[in-house]
Amino acid sequence: MEKLYNIRMRSSENQQHISGAERMVHYEGIHNCVASMIDRSFHHKRGEPDFISIKIEKIKEEVKVISPISTIENIENYSVNSALCAMMKILKPLNLQASFIQSLYEIITTGTSISGALLIDIDSQERLDAKENGVRVSRLDWQEKTKEDFIRWNPDCNSERKLEAIALASKVQHSGVIAELCCSDDPHYTTGYVTLKNTYTSIPHMKEENSASGGRIFLVDSEQTNVEEIIQFLEQTPVIVGGKIG
């Protein structure tokens, strides 16, 4: 495979996060990718940044190609008041205590946002990562042909936001994480999602409108998986979401 470059963008105003993006592109695509990221950072609903950081890194390791999540579902939910019940329904196969699920829901919808994900053991209910800002999933992107085919099979997944989330969730599911729970910290975007058993399920109205809270949780079984290997894969292994769809 031709060499790829990992491009990461972060923007902020008065040290408050506004937007971020990440791509892996060939050399010929760097200019357009960087221009697109800059344009995105200046046209975000959260405001105009006073600081933009763009980092370009040549990928030296072998790039792993993985398949995207196979099933996309949209659960019916019309109110924040029923979002927790919706999440419990999705997670029912795990036989978790209702109080545990409620605590997870509160973390990702009302807690203080951190930039990464919390890694939590499914049995002990304890946090396993020792990182101040959580686990950052990085170094991933779509294979263009696979992305086009994926959109044809899943027409509701044609937004940049959702495609980025599905690519990230695909890498997370491939890592050995049992389930992922996510709610954006964007005050104007209230739809969250849960991934479990290779299924990505959107939950509308997961949090209150205009709430800047958000978060991401990875549930793992520390008795069955190596936590350090999971973190290494999520943060360091370059991954392309590719292959045949359908």
C-alpha cells in the first residue's frame, strides 16, 4: 500500500475545544485535506477559533485494513427522559445492573467532558485506564470505495459526522472492546450511540439541547482481554476501514 499521512486538526477559543478532525491520506491528498479541515474549524456552530493546530505525520507502520461495522440501527426515542431506557434496551444482552448502566449514562451525558474515552471493566465497574484525558482513538480513516459502497447500503449514514463516528466505532469493535457508549459534547447535537456485537445504534435526544456535556466509554472484560494491548491498538495502530460491502 502506498504510504499514508495521518493528519490531525484541533481548534479552540480561549482554550475551550471547538472542533477536531482526523484523516489518513496519500501525499497527493494532503493539501485538500488540510484546506478542508481549516474551513471546517472556522465554520463550526460552537464559535470561531483563536487557535488551530494541524499535525501531519507519515505513517511508517503497516496499515491494518478492517471491515466497517456490519449493522446500522436507529432506535426510536423522542425525549431525554426515555434515553436511559433506550440504552438499557440495547445493552440488555450483557445482563448489566440497571444502576451500573445509569451511572454510565450519567457520565457521558452530564459529566465534565474529557478528550478521550474511559475504559471501564464490565464486572468490577472500575476504570482501567490511567490516562488523565482518557483513551484517544487515533490513526484511522475510510477507504474511499468502501465508504461510497457503505453509504449506498446505508443512505442515512451520508453525513461527515456519522461516517467519522462509524469509522471510529469500527476500530473500537475490532480492538476487543465489548461495547462503546458515546454522546457528543456539541451543544447542538444531541444524538448519541451505542455499539455492541458489531451493531451501531443511534439514540436521538440522548441529552438536553444546548448541553456542552459529552463523553465516551469503552466497556471491556479485563479477565478475557489485555487492556494494554487494546489501548495500544486504539491509539497507535493505523487502520483503514475497507473491504467489500454487502
